[in-house]
Amino acid sequence: QPSLTTNHSNQVAVYTTVAPIAINYEASENELQLARRNPNLSILVEAIDAAGLTGALRFAGSNYTIFAPDNAAFEAWFNETTMTKQKLMQNKPLLRILLAYHVVKTQQPLTVAQMQPSQLTTFNNHRITITNQKTIRDGIGRTAVIKAADIPTRNGTVHVIDKVLFPEG
């Protein structure tokens, strides 16, 4: 059974049936700064840079909930498909669609304790389904597990997930 531990040294550690992961953070950072400081989010950072979206989440007063696939999620997707990391980084339109699908604009940071079965509209107007406090389902029916939850940032919350999410169609 997955369990979540948070300590006061600005590190979240989650032990799941998927794999343990630790994320270092500073609540004053934005989402990209947080990702840059964590090596297991390096493919996500590379994708954000390649898509030209480095400034997209820096708007003061906005709150975002980010479902951030870790490196293992990207590697699993590359192994399941004909997509390679190099092909992905060269496909700016696909990168923008995929990255926007992992972002939900919220009135306040969305924590796992607040997550109830529901649908949320992503940044590119597609939907993801919250199935419970630990899992979400994408537009093609795949279920992702939250590996690290409730990581605070300057303008939102990050949840690290074990799959790359895809919109319907």
C-alpha cells in the first residue's frame, strides 16, 4: 500500500508500490526551478526547454497543479512506443500538447487530501480524471500513480507521477 511521508527539511519522500522517490524543494521556487533541482525530473525539464515553455508558469497570482512525470515515466513511455527522447525533443507541437496536459489551473493549490473522484480541465482544455487520492486517469484510459505528492511551489503544487499522460484523440 502506498504511503506518504513529509518532513520539515523540505523533502518529500513517497514509498509506493511503483518505486520510492525523494524530491527536494523550496516553497519559494516556481515549478521549473523545483524540477531543475531534482535529477529524476531532468527529462521533464529538457522537454519544457525544448518546447520553449520556460516562462509559461511564472505568472504571479496564478495557482497551478502540476502532474509531473518523472524520468522513469518517460523511459517507460519510450520503451512502450516508437517514440524516442530525441524525436520527442524535436517535436515542439507534441511537446506543447503533452506538457499542457499535465497542468491544471486551480483557485488554490490542489493537495491529495482535497482530491475527490472528479474531472479536471487541463491547461489545453482536455480532461483528466481523479480516481482517488493516489491515482489519475488520462484521456486514453491509462492510470498514473502519484509517487510524490503535495510539493509546494511559489504558484502551486506539484505531484510527481509514474506515467506520461495523454489527452483523448
